[in-house]
Amino acid sequence: MAGLDCDVLIVGYGPVGQLLAILLARRGHRVTVLERQERPYPRPRAVHFDDEIARVFAAAGLAEEIAAISQPSREYDWRNAEGRTLLHFDWGSAGPSGWPDANMFSQPQLESVLAAAAGSFPNVEVRRGWEAIALTEHGDHVEARARFGAGERGVRARYVVGCDGANSFVRERLGTAVTDLGFCYDWLILDVIPHEQREWKPFNLQICDPRRPTTVVSGGPGRRRWEFMRLPGETIEELNTERTAWRLLAPWDLTPDNADLERHTVYTFQARWADRWRNGRIMIAGDAAHLMPPFAGQGMCSGVRDAANLAWKLDLVLSDRAGDALLDTYTSERLAHVQNAIGMSRALGNVICLTDPAAAAARDEVMLTAGARPELALPPVPPPILGPGIRHAGADGEPVGPAGQLSPQGLVAGPDGGAERFDQVIGTGFVILSAADLSPVLDEACRASLRRLGARVVRLADPADPADPADPADPAEPPARAQPAGQDQLDQVAVDVDGFYRRWLRAAGYEVIVVRPDFYFFGAAADAARLPALLRDLFARLGMPLCR
């Protein structure tokens, strides 16, 4: 739009703001970022991301860079005061998204990777030392006023997204109420760099000791983190000192002689969310929209999901392929999902933060009886699912089949014939996936709509079936495979090298699935003949022309 400084103005340049800038820039949009801090904060904060978030980072073109600064977590044990195992989480294999189930990292290193990636795009401008102080919405844009040094300047954008943290200026301007669940515990956070390598067994540990609940986890390669809960009658001032830190670390044989204390600070763990994440052309994401205890490691992960959800919707709106109303689904979808994450984190916290010996003993008995199995010992939590929005639903509004759930990722044949993750071969965007030939059910009008959406129709080929058209006539030739990621081609073939997708489809009872750019299911059909109806619902919900 002529006369505007950018398409999207992002306020705040932590991991969520950085990733959103990258995802929008990769789609060709102009992004300006205002960050009030002149330099990146050099101390650790977040330390964990899961397999879904690894998949999002990989889709942003950062698979190798992220792998280089993180390490997979092997296991996570909960033990009581006597050292007996209450819970055991086995994270030694890949998660449903095709990447390691749990990954540990240091946030400054992650931010450095994301900043380098964002800085490689000519359509991203980062203004450090600029503090947003006013937002004024006009009919077709928002004007922000920013203070830098002794001066002020305006920035005009079609949309503004506040990724400016727990004390968000943008959230205040949004005018939303906040729901606070009243969960409030103070914990001392210690980030440590041991001078010598050790084998930490278990790799991550939760000590459920009522005398002092304690967390011991990786802080990324070469780093460890300890978290100690503040006890009743203990002041923050006496807890948050180097002397206290080293005293609490002494049982692990850590002293100033064999380790560096990188940071000590007290965090107040909270559980709350903003009730509304969008008002007109202004939106919020990450900690500006929600806060949760760290016990499930989903704080930053939830912010990354916000960015992934919002990026593809802003792309469709900014490119005039969908109406502005599409952005309303950002709040409705993500709020329901993040409430689930907060509920899970709070439930874990209620189990961990017990300081009454009798209550802790009763907890221990329940968990020991369950044989350290999380699915039996922990309070039941509903599975995470997107709220109402771009998901296939029945007349009652409830999702049909897998709609709103996260889709799995398997392996397909890559350009050199070897097995690679599906996303790295096929690319990102809407994907219609089936082992059947879908050409008979997709007329040219529908195909034109799919091309405008940037979708891919992918047929799964069986490398073991000589009758499969994907197999070459000459057995000396490598199997046919999908076109390289990034090519604008509607119809693709992917060789299901180990049968993962065909097994999944058979077990779930579907012949075709429709997956969104953020890897969540739009919907599925047991019969490929139902695909046109499914796509009509998709286009209607997107506010795009219907395929006929």
C-alpha cells in the first residue's frame, strides 16, 4: 500500500517477534521491528522447545542452525525426597512432528540465530533502541509513534503485532481484560556453566521434596539450570543472592572454583492470558498474550505457535487473497490451545509445588502406585486442539475428525533418493495428502482455487509396489519423488519410503487429509469423493472464492 513504511510493524524482538518477522519476510512482506533495548539481552531465559517447534523452525529454513545450538533431551524424571522415581518421561526418540521430542537450548544463542536469519532479508528493518509510545489506528493502517534517544518518529503499517513481553505496551493499547488463575509461586533461577563436562543422569530432573521443590535441567549445550522454590517465610531478598545460590548448588558439587554462575534471579511463575488478542489492526503474541508456569516447557513454545498461526493468515490478508475477518480466528484458535497449555502447566505445578509433608506423601503414594507412568499418575488434561476458526466442523460447531489437531510428519524420498522429512521435500503451505489419485475429484475451478491458495496436492507413492506409477520403469533409476521445496507446482508425488503415511491413514480411517501451513489439520475424509465438499468448507472459512 503506497505511503506506508511497512506491511507489518512488530513491537518487540525476542524469539516470537524474530520468528514472525522471518515468516512474513519469507512470504515477501515488508516488516519493521521496534525494539526498545539497544542490544540483545545476554542472559539465558527459555531453555526448552518441543518437536512441533523444531518443525516450525525448520519450516523457516533454520533446521541446521537450530540443531547446532540445541541438544535433544533424553529423559525427564520426577523423584521424591527419598530419591524414588515418581514419573519417568522417555524423550529419547523423535516426536510426532518428526523432530526430537524435547530440545534444550540457551536463549541468547537462539536469538542470535533468528536475528541473523531476519537480517538476511532486505524487506526486514530492525530498529533497536526505539520504544513504541503510541498507536493510532486509521481506516487502512496504524500509525505508531516511537521514541529513540531524545527524538520521536512515526511508523505507518497495515498491521501491528505486539511481541513485547509480559509488560506489553501493545496489550495495554489493545484494551483487553486479562484472566488470571491465581497461580503464583516465586522460584530462584540459577544458570550455571560447569568448567568440566559431566554426564547428568537423569538428563532433566524434578525433585519433588516438600522441604524445597527443585528443578535440575539442561540449559543447552555446556550449560545447566537449577530452579529452587521460595519457601514460606523466606524473603526474595535473602533468596536472590550469590551466597544463597552457591549454598543451594553445593549438593551437586558445584562451587565458584569449578563453575560459573551465569545468572541468578527470582521469577514469579504465573498462569494468565489476555482475553482478546486482536482489536482492529492491532494484535499481540507470545508473553504479551499469555503467561504460564514453566513446568511443561510450553511458554516460548506457545509464542512460536502464535507466530506460526498468525503469519500465514496475515499473508493471505496482505496479498488480498482473504478478507480481514480471517484474522479474528487468530484469537479464537490460539486462545483455546494456550488455555490447554496453561492448564497442563498449572496442573503439573500443583503437583510439584507441595510443601506440606503429608500432602507430598499422599502424592508420592499415588505416583509410586502408578509405576512412574505419566499417563496414569498425572491429573488428566484434555488433548490440545485449536479453537473455532479454520477447521472443519459440523453443524454444532464441533470439529470433525482430526480438525484442529496437530498433524504428524514422516519421511519421504528426497532429491537424492534418501529419506528426508516431508516438509523439507514438499515445502510449506496448505497440503492435500492422499495415497489415492485425486485428479478425478478435483475439477479445474477447484484446482485454480488451490493454486491461488498456494496449496500442494500430494499423492503418496509406495516404493514397494511395481504397479505404482511413481516407480520408474528402469529399476536402476532412483524412485520418482516430489519436486524440490519452493517450486510452484500444484500436483506432486511423494514416495512414502517407510510406509508411515499410508499406515497412519489406514489406522485413522481416512483416504485424504488437508493440512494447514502451521501443520494443523483442517480436516480429513474417509472417501476421496468427499474432498470437494471439504475444500468448499475450507474456502468458505477463509473467505476466499469457492471451488465449484
